[in-house]
Amino acid sequence: MAVRHYTLDINLSTPVDSTSVVPGLLSIFHEQELSETIHDTNGHGYLATFVGKNGRLVVLRVHSHGLVTIDLQCHEDDNIAQLDNLLNALEKKLKVLLNGNITRIKRLPVLVRGAKVDRYWPTADGRLVEYDIDEVVYEEDSAYQNIKILHSRQYGNILVLDGDVNLAESDLAYTQAITGNGRENYAGKEVLILGGGDGGILAELVKQKPKMVTMVEIDQKVIDGCKMYMRRTCGNTLDKLRGDCYQILIEDCVPLLKKYVQEGRTFDYVINDLTAIPISTSPEEDSMWEFLRLILDLSVRVLHPKGKYFTQGNSVNLKEALSLYEEQLGRLSCPVDFRKEVVCVPSYLEQWVFYTAWKK
């Protein structure tokens, strides 16, 4: 059973002694049949917990630096109207007790913890986002990752890999950005897609009648889920592994890239949709950076002299990680130039950086 967590924060212009606040609140707690326990804070303000027979727990804290916080936890099937009345009564009473000393009152939306459907996912820079997710439509554990497809009332179905929001059906802006935002002509061209198991890039490219698109995706289960539940993104391109102008290879792209290098094969476009730039800022220690450098170097080596390499970066807020990535671009075996652009991807709820690179 899930737990609902309510918060009430009151910022004060000057600190207050708990004796001027707590006695006035006790009658409200007692009316709710909440029993009180006072805890020793070693001189750091006042802390008390109030426990009810129905499993309710209230934590009251009068901080020594001018902040009063109330946290209320209850089971998800508790009486919501009663809980709202309790918080309203506490807020009203505190306004009276702290009259003239309050600078801000904040009640956050209720946090539901342990629910069957997880609605909370972090942004790349660590901020918490609550999505309007109401259903898990697909979940599988493959040999490589946990795969979820969640339904959002706002964004449609969302592909989540190992807890990372990858792409929603609303996110055409992502696909457009990683393919050049309409500046490229793919007609008659040879294209290599690394990853892309949601089928979004492939579906957009085949509309332009390329000579051949080769998509290399290691995880068949990603394709299986997306062809059933992400059809607004992939259309029918994932229904079969080969079409008139495309082929989907279910394998690790690294050995294949090395094979292409040995054969001297080149592509007009290489689109890397494997993973975002690592958040870690220790490229000499993080194995993800090693993988990224390897993919970068191999991709540029199979790129036609006049070709272009497209990839996602990461959140625009991760400036240090993005700067480190740009340093890696300057260390490849083949010198490249690059440009970047910032795009708003709807379901990410943050600005996202995309890169285009080409041989000098």
C-alpha cells in the first residue's frame, strides 16, 4: 500500500521559541487523537512526532534558524478531506501564533510514495519531476536493461530505460534535432543509426527515401515493446527487420563498427542514439566516458569525408559534462568541427543539447 506525504513549511523573519508555538497547536493534534513524543535535538530547535491509531504520523519541527516544518504521512486510503482539514487548521493556527513574523508559507503537492505506478522521475540535473503517468503498459527485464513503457495523459506513451526517460510519443522535437532539424537531405543517402530502438529516427528517415538506413540496436525487447506501444513514434517500421530502404540489425554496434572500419565502408550520416553524455565529470575514471570515446572515434572513422555525425548531448544545465564532451571531440583520431543547438524536448521538461560534427 502506498503512503501519502504532505508538507507545510513556514519561513519566519526571526527565529521563535517553541514555547510560543507548540502549546497552541496541541489541541489540534489531540482532536485528531494523535499522541505526542518529544525528541531531544541537542539544542537545535524543537522536534516532536504525533502518531495516530489509523497509522497517521505527523512530524513537527521548530528550527532554530527561523523555519517551522510539518510533515504528515498516512496510508493512501486515508480520509483525504480529514487530512486537508488538519493541515488547514494547523496553517490557520500558525498564522495567528506567528502573526507578523511569517515571510512565506508553502504547501507542496502531496508526494505519493511506494505506489504501484511510479510517477516520479529525475531530470538529468537531479530535479524531481512528477509526471501524469497513470499506467504501466509494458515492462520487461532484458539481458541489458529494465524496459518500461508508461502512459502519460499529456505526453502519450513514454519509453523509460533503467529509470531514465528516453522518449515519449510527444517528442518529435528530439527526433528532428538528432537528424538535423530539417537542414539535411537524406534522399539517396547511406545512413547508420546506432541504437534508436524506439524507431522514431528510422520512421522519419524512411519518409525521405534514403538509399539505405542501417539501424543497429542491441536489445530486441526494446523493439518488441516499442512496436506494440510506441506506434505514434515508430509507425510500422519496426514490424519487420528489413524494408525497401532500411535494415535493422540486432547486435552490438561496436564489433560492427570495427568491421566497417576494416572494410573501409563509409556512411553519409551516422546518428548516435545510444546514450546521453555521462553526468560524471571524471572522464578518465568513468567507463561510460570510455565507451563514449570509443563510439565517437569509430563513428567518425566510418563517416564519409563530406558526411555528418549527429548525437544528443545532455541537459543544458550540465555545463561541465558538456564541456568535457567537447574536449573529447577535439581528441579524436580524425580532427572534426562541430556545432550544437539547444532544443526543448517536451517530456524531458528541460532544455536538451544536440551536436553535429563533421571531418575537417
